[in-house]
Amino acid sequence: MIRGRRGSAGITIALLLAAAVIAGCSHGKGSRPNVIVIVMDTQRADRLGFYGAPRPTPFLDTIAKESIVYERAYSPSSWTVPAIASLFMAQYPSAHRVAVVMAVLPPGVGTLAEQLQAAGYRTGGFSANLEIAEQAGFDQGFEKFSTVLRKPKGDAATVNDAAFQWLDDIGDPKAPVFLYLQYMESHAPYRAHPGITSDDPPELPGESADWKLAERVNSGAFRLATGQPLPDDWKMTPLELARLKALYDGEVVYLDGQIAALLVNLDKRGLLDDSIIVVTADHGEHLGEHGMFSHGNTLYEEVIRVPLLVRLPDRKGRRVSEPVTIAGLAPAILGELGLPIPNDFVVPPLKLDGTPGPGYALAEVLKVTPTYLRYHRRALVGQTGKLLVEDDGNQVFIDLATDPGEDHPMKDAPFAAELRKAMAEMAPTHDVVEPSPGGPVDDTTRERLRALGYAD
């Protein structure tokens, strides 16, 4: 059993901050609301308290009560670059083709930030993931965009500080603010946080044992090739796996407190009045399922099902059970603000008004080299059924109601024809695209990419 240390400083602070935010938010300045989009990089939905995780996430659990909580939200891909490109541009990876490490956003396609900036918003973006960076074009539409790094990955407190400094610099914005923040806590290697990371099970014997254990997640993750066995580092004992999950969950709880600190600060600045707050993730993470760790090679539930909560100014909480895609967030935000949705945004808007959506979520990974290992090409999730297109093009079906672990793929299913038709309509060009090229990478960036598990 993994126990949460409920008396720890991290959880206590998060609870206090949650109360402060709920009590401090007010209504009614009359202008367009501010927009705050928070991305928890590599965050599985099932490791957050409001989705029934083993440990509570006190702040987000409280915010979720007055938000639209999408119980089955999906990323359009299982790793960062194509997923965030889809989030910014409301296109599936097979359309925007931003699908290699350090790939560059196509400059001719509009982004959410560009649309908001054109509507008079002050726009600031702060990313702890070095792939979501200025040199890759993710700064399009941001008057200030910073990649906030600490070796080997950025810390949420540092990301917050960078955002606060920008807000200090602009003073009273006299215009609505769009703030984008991408945190890296849930991305390996995971760190131990004293007073927050559970000591059940305790750290394994050995110097820097926690750090070395967490580094094993990245071992070969983006170097796996077709025909090669999975890395030996992924063969973990039950005790090692339990400790690894404790480290992951500790990062999640730590980030919960940092998100609380962010929103309390924004509330003190008057930036939460009538605000739209979005909390989501770019993808999830394998924690031993199917013998795998890390992400990017499959489209199993562990790596594409992500958290999604949207708190609107009316703060009316409800839960939505149908599958949805975060690729529909950008047009949904624009629609909620009464702003035009550009023709480049081809993914339909996420439903925010309680009306039913299409009821499907599509995810893709493009094969970037002939030998690069991709277990799957595409996935389409319906209400209970799932269609997986394997690397060789073979189609299999999963009944998620009876096989939630996706251990028993079927050659056919009662819902097969329905899912095939929906997939063909949603992204018909997948099999004929080539990924767009990546931009130049300097030596420092290359070493940081390696530390995070990305290949050359």
C-alpha cells in the first residue's frame, strides 16, 4: 500500500492555498476573461485525486469540484511535440506533421496564442520542456515565451517565478491575459520531495538510489527499434516498481502545491476574476503496463488518457463521461470568448455547454524512421470500444469495459464497423504523410534531450 503523508508540509500548504483561491476569486469586471492553460507534462489521469488516484491532490481536487471534469479526455498523441502542436493548432498530427524531436511549427498555420493576441490579449508562455521552445516556433503569438530549464528538467517553482516576473514587468496589463504554463514534474527522471514523497515503500539501498531508479524509465525509450528487445533496465522487481510509483506520485503532489501557488498569486493580482482555467496534460506515462515505461511508442490508455478540467467563470462543476480530445481545446476557448475560429482549426471544438460531442477521440503517432519502434500508428476511442492500428497496419479492437488493461485485442468486434468509419472520417490522410523536419539542435540542448530519454 502506498500511503500519502497527510501531515506533510506539501499537502497542508496545498490545502490552505486551495481554500485561499476558492475564497479569493471574484466576479464581474465586464471585460473578456483571462485564460490560464496549465499543462502537466507526462501526467496520467489515474494518478490524480479527482480521478480516484491512490494519493489525493488536494488543490486540484478542490478546483475540480467547480470545473467541468472530462473523465475520458485523450491526447492526440503519446508524446509531447505532436500533442502540443495539436493543442495549439487544433489539428491532428497527420495534418500538422510536427512529429519529430525539436520539430518546428509550420509558420503559416495560426495558433491559439496568435488568435488571442490579435484579439488584444497580453500573451505569456513558460515551458519547462525544452522541446516546447522558441526555436521550434512554439512562441508564435506570445509576446513573451521562455523555456525555463534546470538540469535535467525544469522545476515548477522556477516556471512560476518566470511567469510572475513577466507579470511584474507588464504591470497592470489593462487587457485580458493569456498565460500558458507547461510543467515537467511528472516526466522522468522523477525526483524525491522530502515531506511529500511517500516513504512506503522506503528508498531502496544504495547511493542516489531514487534518482538512478527514476533514470531507468528513460533507458532507451526513444531509441527502441523494431525487432529489438525492451531494455533490461525496464525489468523491475515489484519493490522497485512500487518505489518508482511512489516517486511519480510524489512529483504529482508536489506539482499540485505549485499550481496552487500559481493561482493564489494570480488571484492576488486580480487575474482570476471571471477567468477560464484549463488543466490538462500532453500525454501520460507507462508505469510497467505491457512491460513498458516512458511514452511515445504505443497508444495504450496509460499514455493517451490525460486529465482535463475546465473551470469557467460560472464555476458550475459537472462531469463528462464521453471520450473527448484535447485537440479541440483551442476552438472551444475561442468560441467561449466569442472570437472567430480560424479555418486552420479543423478539429471540432470541445463541448463546454453540456451538449453531447462526437463521442470519439483520435490519437496518432507517425513513424519517423524505418526502424523506429512504434507498436501502434493510430487509436480511436469510442464509448466502450477502441480501435488500434498496429505498426504493420493491422487493426485490432479492445472492449475497454471488459478489458481495461488492453491485454486481449480482438480481430473483430460488434463496434468494429462504427469505429472504422469514424476513423476514416476524422483523419483520412494519416498513411500518406511524412513528418516535418526538426530544427537545429546545439550541444547543450542535445545533452538535455539525452537526459530526458530522447535519442539523437
